[in-house]
Amino acid sequence: MTNELPRLLRLNAAYSSLTGVVTLAGSPYLANALGVSTTLVAVLGAGLIGYSLGLAWLSRGNRATSRTGFAVAGADAAWVLMVALFLVVARPAPPGMAIAIATSVPVAVLAVLQARAAARLNVPGSRIVEVVQVIEGQRSEVWEVMIDPALYASLAPNLSKVGAFSRQAESAQRRCWDVRGKHWDESLTTWQPGESFAVAVHTDADDYPYPLAQMRGSWSVADAGEGESRVTVRFEFQPQASMAGRAFAAALARSGPMIMRRIINGWQDETTRRAALVQREAVQDSGR
């Protein structure tokens, strides 16, 4: 993947240097327009020139790393915020306000571009979120609940509908819809009746709503003692090499286990409900 960060750092250095020189040369006029002292404007101009030299140094060799890009983007974003705060508090004359805004817009654009370039530098590796939980119910009972697509859609907060697999065998597919109506397909990669199944999500679908490059999920159930079953839910995913991908991956790593436990607890409740229904029907049959 091409590293465009050095080019952006050099562009930033050139703009900062030019702005610093103009600020120094026009410090009396700028001070009057902004309503501040000439000394402050001159110090600001000198600081911009120094900042440009630092950017030029960072753009050379192997110094333009992801961390460097995010740091510079953060510094530029902080500058834009400080200018905005100054305009709100100091309320300079219209010429000064126009100058401050006009010179800050390129800085804001550079901050965004540098952050994006830094995010694309290193493709994030695969991450795993897994929950193992023992619930009440025979393995066969829990399995039937686990493979119920309508129940899964009702328990997963991001889903509105889950279709049944076209067949219960590897390479079979099902379609999922999120709460906004977007949909994607999932292909079975493993199917062990009564034990486990796994899917590969078609993240390349045009309608796929999440910034993930890859996504795989697996669900399994095993005996855990008399009347109990051990349920394992596991998701392995690779975020896209973007800020959105990294942010989504971090959020999923934090909230994923909680959501998965909620789903497992829902399976527990449904297993108990179905078992009670079967028992009640058996009692009714014996009383006839």
C-alpha cells in the first residue's frame, strides 16, 4: 500500500512555512486586524516556521509512520479548535475574522487527509471476540434454539431478520437484514449437526453496512454436566484499513461480549420455555 503521508507532511510543511513568513512580514497589519499585539503575531509566525521545519524532518526516511500521522493530524486539529475559540471569545473585526478562517480551512483539510493516510498505513490484523457460557438445558434442546434464525434476529440488536440456510451443509447460504434494511449473505463453512456451525460473512456485498474487510462467526454447544450445556459464540473479524474500520473494531471488541451474552441468555430463556411447554403437554397427554 502506497504511503501518501510523507507527501501530505511536505505539503503541510510548505503551507506552514508560507503562512509563517507572511505572518512575520505582515505582523503589524495582522495584529491590528486581529486585535492582538504585534509581538504575539511575530511569535506565532516564528512558531509556524519552526513547525514547518519539524514537518519537513518527519516527512523524510521512515519517520512518516501511522503514529506520526495521527500526532500531526491531532496538532492541526487542535490549532483549528484554538482559532475557533479565539474567534468566539475575542470577536475580531471582519477582516481579522476572514483571515483567521481562510488560513484555518487548509489546516483542517490537511488534518483529515493526514489522519486518513495514517489509518491506511497499516492494515489492522484479525481480532477475536469470544464468549463461553454454561446454561441450563440439554445439548439437543439448546442446539434447536441456537439454529433458530427468527429467534437470533430478535435477540441480536443490529438485526431485523435472518433467513434460513438454503440447506444444512457447507457452502449453503442465508441472508441477513439489519435494522435499517441493508442486507448481506453468509455462507456456511462448518456444519456439525447438534454440535456447531460457522459462517463466512460476505463483507464485499454492496449493501454490507459495517467497515470490515473480513468477518467469520461460529456457534457451538457441548455437554457441560447433567441438564447443562456449554455454549460458545466466537467472531473473528478484520477491520478495513480506515479510521472508521479501526473505530468500529474497537467498539465491537468492547461491546461484543455483552451483546453475545445477551443472545446466549435469550437462548437460555427460550430453551427453558420450550422445555416447560413440552413438559406441560406431556402432563396433559398423560391425564387424558
